Amino acid sequence: MATSISSLQFDPGLHQPSFDEWSLGYRRQFPGQIAMDVAGIVKVNHDQYAQVDINGIYPDAPFQPFLGFGKVDPNQGLLYRLTNNTWSTTHYRALQATLTKNLTHGFQALFTVQRQWQHLEGTWNPTDPAKFIQPDAFANDKNIWRTDGVQDQNSLATGNSLVNNPMWNPYSIRMAATWHAPWDLVTSASYTIVAGNWTGPVIDQLPANSPLIAVFGPSTVVSSTGVRQSNPLATRIRFFYPTRGKGQPRAPDVHTVGVKVGKRIPFGAGRNVELGFEVFNLLNAGNFTEYSRQGANRIYNPQTFATYTNPQTPRAATFEVMTRF
């Protein structure tokens, strides 16, 4: 039996995910060694890896009782099959503009701004409890699933899979400049703004005796062989807002500043000494600006909801001496 079940847990048609990608760019050169680049990209992820329960007997429609386990083995509960996601796609769009000034008159600079949007299209994983509990809540255009791994088999889970996706920050702005000043002084500065990430879909917890839970059957189901298993639809967890994308808090933007001053002292015969002083993260920014991965989206728990976890990159300074000969 174990061998036959194991063979069912891998889809024989399992294949690599595929991507549709379109990009368009425009570049323009201006007087004064100034150039501008503008680019846009649209990317759609198809057939991501996924898991589907093959042992549960699910109802034909939402708000109906779970019918128990035993479709494959009555002595076990959830049995997942690794397959490709054919029910939803991940959509990503982004715009980026870059303005550069090459070194002229002792000055050069770089400015970049990036804006991105993402959302899910399609429907629920066929055995995701949310499909039966909150079928209209599918839409999500904030913190969506990662594009690696298998994670959409339970959208109402309370673990970190809903919040551990810090690649969906909506925008970033970066700028830097260097000035070769008189008296062999070199000064440079950089300033970066990175938008905070989203918490992930906000979830709530119903009272244990809520009638909204009872419609999905008892909390424990008994198979034909007498084995008792937890009912995956008898969960107290619900999306707090009408859809997964609504109401997600976003962390503060992180502002990072760096500055450097250098002085080159010549000694003749092509020899010189360069002294440099540099400060990283001048504003000491970024402290606790990434949401905790242990419940930042749980509105029913004030101890964890919208709380942060990460320490910032510390403010630091360096002094260097470089000789050339």
C-alpha cells in the first residue's frame, strides 16, 4: 500500500514552470553627457509547483460539510500530490527609469526609480480550505505567494508562508553622485528609499463555538477503518477583509544615506596617498521595518499583529589610507 500511495504523490506529468515575458525599453542621449533609460516589463508565471490533497473527500460546493478521508487510504489524513498549478497564474508588471550623468566638469550622478505591481489571476487550489470557506476572497494584489516552492494548498494557514514574501515591495528610489572638487577632494553621497513590504492577507479567528464553523462538519472525522483525523474545513481562521488583498498593512519605507569624503595627496614621481572617510547608513535607518514572520497578519493577536522583527544594518564609519606608487 505504501508503495502505491507514494507513486500517487507525484504527478507523472510534472514539469518545469513556464513564463511569458514582454519587455520594452527606450533610451535617449541628451547634451551634457546625460542619458535616460525607461523600461517596462510584464511577466506571467504559469504552472508553478503546487500540492493537492488526494485523500480528502471534499464537498462539491462551498459552505458544505467535509466528507472525510479515505479517497486513497482510510488510515491516513492529508496526502499531498506534487503537481503543477493549472488553476492560477502570477502576474508581475514593473516600470523603471534611470537617469545618468557621465563624468563631466568633475561631476557624475545616477538616479533610478522603480515601481511594480503584482496580482493573482484564476481561482483557488482545488483542495485549499479557503475555496470552500471564503470562495469570494481569492483576489490578492499585495503580498502574494513566493514564486518558489509549493505554498497555496492552505491559504488559511497561520504559519509564515503568508508573510515571508519580501520581494513584493511596491517601489524603490535610488540616487548617487560624485564630485571631484578642487584641491583634489572627492565627495560622494547616496540615498536609497525602499518601500516597506506588506503583511500578507490579514486573518482573524472565530470563537470556538461559532456557528460558521459547524456548517463544515465536526472538528474530527472518522474514516471507515475508525481512524480519527482533524477536519481541514473546521478551522476557526478567516480572512478579515472581503478579499486577501484588502487591508494589508505596509511597513514604513527604509531611507538609507551614505556619504564619503576623500583627499588625494601627491608626493611626486607618480606617487600619492589617498585618505578617505565614509559613513554607511548615516540616518541609522531600517530598524524593525520588516514584518515578523510569526503572525504579523494575525489581527486577532495584538501581541504579533503588525509587529516587526529585523534589526537594521548598523550605522558604521570607516577611515582608509591608500598609497599608490
